Amino acid sequence: MTREPGSATDSMLRIRPYALTGGRTRPKVDMPLETLVRTSERGRTVRHEVSFEERRILDLAAEPLSVAEIAAHLGVVLGVARVLTADLVASGRLDRSGTAAHDGAGSDVSLLERVLDGLKGL
């Protein structure tokens, strides 16, 4: 996938991860990568008050999305996505609804088996 020079994604990739997180490497709240998040009512009303990256997360999370999916959509490392989404959860701008494994997708083992099957399929 090629990125257009000057695009928002291209600009985001040029920002160092520690700049996006303020140098933090640990999230404020526990955010496993499979945690599902969704924009809260408060998140919808304060979009104009947050950073570009946080606004993108709020837009992406209009429908439930995992932290790992957010990282992929933003093109950032998983740790950065965890810190940014945890900040939004802590501020009440994102609602956390558990994990894919606990929201009817099966047990942790079955989730891992599906991931492994998907990787083998590549």
C-alpha cells in the first residue's frame, strides 16, 4: 500500500510514537489489545476539543472496534493505540465493552486458535 505524500496518514507516520503519547508507554487503564471500544455520547460532543489522533479514534469507534483494529487503521504501533484509547476511556470519551473473547466470540483459547488459523492462511 503506498501512501500519498502530504496525506493525513503520511503525516501521522512521521510523528514519533512518544510524541503522540507524551512519552508514556503504559495506558492509564488496562487495555488488552482485543478490548472493544465505542465512542460515548460525551466523545461525540467534544470531538473539537481533542487532538487529531484522538478525533480519528473517536470517528473510527463510532461502531465497536478493538484496540488492535484502531492501531491498524491509524498506522501506529499497538502500544501507542493502547495509550491513546486508554486516555479516551479514562476521560469518558470512549466506552469500553469488554473484549471480543468475552462478548460472545468464545473463550480465550478459541480466539487464539482463530488467530493462529488466520495466520496460517496467509
